Amino acid sequence: METRKSPRRNTALLAAMGRRDLSQVALAAVAGLSQRTVNQLVVQRIRPTQATAKAIAKALGCPVATLFTDFANRGGRR
């Protein structure tokens, strides 16, 4: 039997979405992004561009650094 490693999750992003009662689809619509992009950010498959991080932070009403700690520490994409 094959075991799949569960994906890492951006818990800060998920918590902020929960506080605003926003699904991935709803956050995508408010931030002007695709649902796929939001999902990939949640499961940490991609890192946000500066514009994407700002759009999500604005939609959630919180600072970028609280949602994407790697982004704040490294200044964006790898």
C-alpha cells in the first residue's frame, strides 16, 4: 500500500480565511486570482509574487508578513 505524504499547509493563510469565513473560491474572487492559485498557495506548492501577496493580504485585511512569513523573510519568490 502506497502512503501519500500530506501536503504542507499555510496555516496562517487558512486561519485568516477562516476568520473572514472565505473559501478558496471566494478568496480568489475577492483578490482577483484563480482558485488554482489560491489552492497552490494554501498547500505551499508555489510562492506568491509581490502583487499576489498584496492582493490576498488586502482581501483578508491583514499584513502580508502575517500570511507569508517566507515572503517577508526572503523578499518574494525563490
